[in-house]
Amino acid sequence: MASETCNKCGEALDTTGYPLWCLKCRAKDKRDRDANNKERRESQCWAQGVAAMREYLAQQFSSYGTQGSFSGIEIARVIAHCRGPE
Ligand SMILES: [Zn+2]
């Protein structure tokens, strides 16, 4: 019976079971998946933060009602000094 080889790198298979990958390829695959999961979680957190800040700023400016008329620089100052969502 021919010795089995890793389906990814072709080296001798030093593991059993599925997938038919050697230890090094399994470890690399896990590192890649962990990195992708971390990146996906960070993207989700960023999107949640952006949505929360957008809602917070809309509420801030809505609280001024129809009395406020702001120049761009005034709006920038309000945004720069607001605490942000909690
Ligand atoms: Zn391999």
C-alpha cells in the first residue's frame, strides 16, 4: 500500500482522519481561519460603531429642533466635542 500524502502540500501525511492534510497544513489552515474570523468580527464591530454614532449624532442635532442653523465649522465643532454613544 502506497503511503498517503497531504492533499495540500504533497508531503507525507502525518495525521489520520479528514481532511487529508499534514499537521503543518492543518495548523496553517487554522491560523488563516482564525485571522479571517478576527477580521470579520472587527468589521462587524466597526459597522455597529458607525451605526451607533450616526444615530447618536442624528439625535444630537434633532434635539436642536428647528431653531438651529449651523455653519459647517460649527457642525464640525459639535461633532468633535460630543461624547458619542454609550
Ligand atoms: Zn501539507
